[in-house]
Amino acid sequence: MRSDTAPAIRLEDYSPAPYTIEAVALDMQLAPKATQVHARLTIRRLTDTLPGTPLVLDGGGLELTSLSVNGVAIPVESYTVTPDKLELLSPPSEPFELEIGTRIDPDANTQLEGLYRSSGTYCTQCEAEGFRRITYFLDRPDVLAVYTTRIEARKSEAPILLGNGNPVESGPVPDKPERHFAIWHDPHPKPSYLFAMVAGDLAHVADSFTTRSGRNVDLKIYVEHGREDKCDWAMDSLKRSMRWDEEVFGCEYDLDVFNIVAVSDFNMGAMENKGLNIFNDKYVLADQDTATDQDYANIEAVIAHEYFHNWTGNRITCRDWFQLCLKEGLTVFRDQEFSSDMRSRAVKRISDVRLLKSHQFPEDAGPLAHPVRPRKYTEINNFYTATVYEKGAEVVRMLKTLVGADGFKAGTDLYFQRHDGEATTIEAFLACFAEVSGQDLSHFALWYEQAGTPLVEVESSYDATAQSLTLQISQEIAPLPGQADSKPAVIPIRFGLIGSDGADMSFDKVEGAEVRQDCLILSQRRQTVRFSGVSERPALSLLRGFSAPVKLHAPEKDQDLAFRAAHDSDPFNRWQASQTLATQSLLRLVRAAEAGEELVADSVVLDVFGSILSDGSLDPAFRALSLQLPGEADLAREIGKNVDPTAVLKARDALRAALGSTHMDLLRAALSQRESGPFDPGAEAAGKRALANQALAYFAASDASDAALIVNDLFDRADNMTDRLAALTLLVHGDLPGAQAALEAFRNRHETSSLALDKWFMVQATAPLSSTLETVRDLAGHRLFDENNPNRVRSLVHAFATGNPSQFGRPDGAGFSFVADHVLALDARNPQVAARLLTCFRSWRAYEAQRSSHAEAALQRISEAENLSRDSRDIVDRCLQ
Ligand code: TRP
Ligand code: ZN
């Protein structure tokens, strides 16, 4: 039977629940296949609710074992129950206690929502709607309750028992010598999605933190035995996050303990459950031998992100799931700022913008586009998107630009003070900033309502006699499904006018747009902006720091881009100038490749890259980023339609080879500067490794006869994962001699480290070789592959679909077909992960005709499958609409 489309849930239909649940006492008798849950809920009718109004509780595949009201079992005619719903037909009108018994099967839970087991450890995942798979409940974020959790388990199976809040009591269970229990109490009212418990045989590392008002907090990170020595970086990141949030946002921790548990089977990155964060182990575990510098940076960011949710998400939560960006956009903004303060601000900004453009821009330009605050959904799990998270953070960043740093601080202070303990909305958030700044933010709020990336086009002309510069500016959003017209938005464009000496020039006045300091504030479909008192024709630096999430088209000659790549005082735009230059050049090469012509790289690009390579005054991490060419997917996005990924790959390979061969001597010099000495995971040392490995990549692409030798040598000598993986990638992706031996050596070395093995799968899945699909098929049957482990699936199938454009997009459609097979197989067991994998088809209409018809056929096949989950049904329907 083909699954029917589930009904859409709409923002405009929001109304509060008729009852509220004030307290929850849970008792969980853990057993792998039959866990008995007993819930005692203190329920109160709201004053607006008529006495006798039915109470409808959510369930998710539950089995009811007992039910009573105020201690008395209730008659069967006064309720109805299914696995997904419990309805009390006429509940008491005075506050009452509802006791519910349910039985659940953690071992059968392959979807990893609710209570499940990961490597034998019991753990929970309740966001967004997993709590209803534990007990019947008003499973919605605006019902805030105080939770007490009693956990009971066999002592040998689960010596560690963890819950939300503070530990209250623990000990042996009377008359059951093999069992023990623990009671946890969380005094802070919270929504059900923040509930968590963990039970298992885990090791831990401990530390402590004293908050600024003197509260002593015990910090613990729990991991599988034998992994304790991989927690140092996560613990260090946690303590730095706690201090930073006090100093920058004035947010202090509010419990006596803070626990983190790392598990190996997890649908997403991590989860901010109150006082008990649960993490994908990939964002906790790190050491020199198994984690790359990128892993270290990710761990720092995700630890901070989850910790920061304690205020932005937990103390102040969302009224409904449409407000998801209220916690996610703001918390991403906060973690980005934290990482900027820990590392190089410019490098962090460039990395964040790259991520935004590679993940969010395509989402916002295709069938899955939605506003930062969506107005309807059928499956909320499908809205944990780059738009809600990353574009949501950009909107907060623009807000800060508009109200200024002081206004932003005053606004967040007011938000924390006014809404603490509430489930609230974007409107309430914005009102705080409007109030403190005196600004009318109603037009700005459009950023939350309207999907699509605005295209800002700028044409400039300079009049030497009048000493004036005129900009003709327009903004528009291309039509999207369900959004034919767009309205002009408030767009802050930070800018500079660069003179021939490379310094920013002054000007007298500006007409036609509001200017605040170095920021032009656009608000109309078309604007003509005139600067007077401009003494020479400037090089125009627009959108400095990427001050708004827009596409900017401002035609600029290669020579001007080269000038700005060397002189722009804004490091972000300096990077952007070299990227734009490389993109323009690569797009010419793509056209040549499509026409079957010879591929000759532009000399201006070769020169600019040569200067960056040799400019020792620049930060190595910045140089490494500036030397990186736009990726294949970036180029495909620029091309936009009729994309032939093979031509894109050829163009990029040609430029890489030309860069390598042209600058061979500079590259050799850069390689010889590789540092030795004790390993340091900090940003500075990481930047040097990034630069050396970027140089190595060009060297490997050059015609140097000793290239393969040097890469193999680095692989053998590497004393850290960053360098080892960089060398392995070059060997495998370049199909260089030694590749197979290196793969084998890597596998042998890391056989027992699951996270390192993920990298082994990923390197092979992303090789741009015609043999890759064959390899990936074999790997899917490899003894080390595990279709039930989301990280492993992501490292093979997802990596192939998103990190290998030319092979996923093979002209024969076999890449699409392979991924579709996996979506279907996965869908029955883990719909959330299947649906996420399925989103890799979202840009299918951008391919040239042959490929897009193959992609469409793969989507059709998924769409026609029987019993497709609501998650995958939603994505496939939107992709095909
Ligand atoms: N709230 C989590 C975060 O952003 C992410 C999250 C949402 C999640 N749903 C999830 C994590 C499901 C794991 C599983 O930090
Ligand atoms: Zn989050």
C-alpha cells in the first residue's frame, strides 16, 4: 500500500493545549526487550478550557499496560487508546494525577528516537517528538513540566544511571539484589523534548567548573570503556564554553552537575537535554591519531552549541516547532561567535560562509526551499535544515549589524530577563531588539517569512569630473514552488571604496540609501545610490564580512578582482575576491570542456594564487583557505542549469594541474616548511598543517615526477590524522601508485576505531574515479559496513551522494540508482536518516537532460515504494512537485 500524504500542520492553526502537565514522575524499569515505564502526571485544566473537555495525549507505537486517575483504575468506557493516541473522554475539572503504564522495546528501536540501545547502552532521543514513544504525553514544546526520574536496571548491565537535573538518591533495590536504582530531579520546568536518560556500563572523565556566582558544577563526560583518553579536548571545550557564555552573554549554568554522554549510534550531531547532553561520539572523541583538525574544530563548536542551548532553547524554549529557529538560529550564531573568539575570526567567517553557500543556498533554490520560520510541515524532523540553522544564524547576525553591538547586547539581556521560563516566539524575540534600539524591525522580520536567496545586482559608474560614484542596485528572489513573488528585504551591505593605493577612500555624502558607518542599508526593489566627493575611480568592495545571506552580482574585471585579492582591507572580501576570480576562470574552462576544446588556465589566476602562496605575512589558515578552489558543487551551483558534472570535474582538474605545475618551486618550498615537534590541536598549528596539505595537493596534481613518492612518504611518516588522511586522500583520489597499499595500511591501523574507519569509507566514496561506484557497492557489503549505524551510512552512501558530484551524477544514472536503493532499504529501519539521505536529490532539475531524467526516475521509484515513511514521503513529494 502506498502511504498517503500526512496532513500538513500549519502555524496559523496554533492554539495552546486545553490542559497543562505541571509535574512528571517517571519510573523506568529497564530491560532490553520489555522496558516498563510508569508515568505519574500532574495535570491541570486551563482556565479557558470548559470542564469535561477531552484530553488527547500523543503516543508513538506504545502499548498501554495500566491507567488510573487519582489512584483509581479508570473504566474502559472513559478512554480510548491506540498505539499513537490516548484520549480521556471526560477528565476531572480539578487538578488530577494521571498514572500511565506503558511497555516499550528498546532493542527493536532501529529508528533511534525515544528509548533505544547503542552498543548496549540505553539512551534516549526525544527531540522533536520522541518522548511520545516512551509514554503518552502532551508532546509539544509549550507544555513545561518539572521532571523526576527514577531509573532501575540490572546493576551488572547498567552500573551507570543518568537523568536530567541533579542526582537525588541511588542504591540497591530492596529484595532484588541484582537491581539498583537512581532518582534524578530537574527543578527547571522543561518541554518533553528535553527529557533524557542514559543507563549502561560506561567509563567517565571528571572535572569541575565554578560559575561566576560561585556555584560549583561537577562536569562529567561518559564514554565506552577504553575511550577515556579521548575526552580531553571536549572537556576543555566545555569549560571554555561555560566561561565564554558568562562573559559574553551573561549566561550562567544553573544545576550542580553537567553530564555529557557519547554514543556511537545517533541520528544527528548532539542533543541539548537539560543537564544531560547526549552526543554522537564523533563530536566528543578526539586524539592525535584518530581525529583531524576539522574534527577538533567541530567538537569545540558542537560542545559549545549544546551547552549554549541551556539558555537559548532550554530556559527559553519554543512555543511550537515553527519557532525552531528561535533556538537553533540564535544558538548557531552563538557558537559561531564562540569559535571566532577561540580561533581566527576571519577564517571562521570564511568557513561558515562556505558552509552556508554549499548547503543552504542549494536548499533555498530548489524544491525543498522554505522560510527560516516555515509556515507548514508534515514531518518536523525534515525541518532541521541548513535554512533553519545556518540562514537562521545569518538573520541574527544581520540583526546585530542593524541594531549595533550595544543594542544587540541590550536586546539579548532583555530577552533572557523577560522570557526566562517561557516557550516563546520569533515575534517576542524581535520585540526585545526593537524596544531597546527604538528601531522598527517589522520590515526586517520578512527574513523569517520569505524563502529563497535574494540576488543583489549592482552596476557602478564613476564620473571623474563630478567626482561621484553611482550604483544602480536591484534585489529579487527567483520564483519558488509556493512563492511566486517576493518582496524586497532589508539588506545590510557593508562596503568600502578602495583607492589605487589600496586604502579605503573617504567620500562626502551618500544619496539614495541609508548609510550607517560602513553599511549601506537596502530596502527597495531598485535603488540608485550616489556617493559624492570620491576622488578617483575606486575598486568597489561590497558585502564585506558577508553582511547578508545574498547572492551578489557586481560585474568586475579579473584585474580588479586580483587587485582586491591583494589589497582589500576586509579579510573576508579578500578571500572572496580570489574565489570569484577562480570561479570566473573555472566557468570559462567548463565551457571549453563542454565544447571539447583545450583547457588553458588564465594567467591572472595563476599569478594571484602564486602571490598568496608566497605571502608569508598572511595567516597560514587564511592562505590555505584562499588557495582552495571552489568545489565542484559550488561551480555547479553557479552554472545553475544544464549542469554536466564531468565537464566541471575536468575544468577543475585542469586548473589544479596548471597551478601545481606553474608553482612547483613555491610548492616544494611550502612543503619543506612542515613543522615537526609535539602535536598541538590549536588553531594556529592546525592552520600550518592546512597550508602544507593544500600545497601538497597542488604538488600532487602537478607534473612533478616525484609527486607520488612525496605523497606516499608523507602518508608513511604522518604522526597525526590530519596529515595521514590528507595524504591518503591525494593517493586515492588521484589514483596514484601506492593508493591501494595505503588504504590497506590505514584500515589495519584503525581497525578498532570506528570513527577513523568512517574516514576510510569516506575517502573511497568520494574518489572522482569511474571505478568508484563499483568500489562503493563492494564497500556496502564489506564486513566493516553497518547499515544500522548512521555515521557509517553517512560516511559511505551520503558521502558518495554529496561529496562526489561526477560519480553520483554519472550519465548512466547508476549513481542515482545506487543511492535510491539505500534510501529504500534504510527507510524501513531509520526514516529520519533515510529522508536526510534522500535530500541529496534536491537539485536534480539542474542537471542536463539525460542525467535529470535518470534522477527523476530514481525519485519516481522511491515515490512508488510501498509503506514509505512519512519522513521520506514528504521529501520525495516535494522534490517531484
Ligand atoms: N537540537 C539538536 C541541536 O541542534 C539537534 C537535534 C534535533 C537532534 N533533532 C534531533 C539531534 C534528533 C539528534 C536527534 O543541537
Ligand atoms: Zn541546536
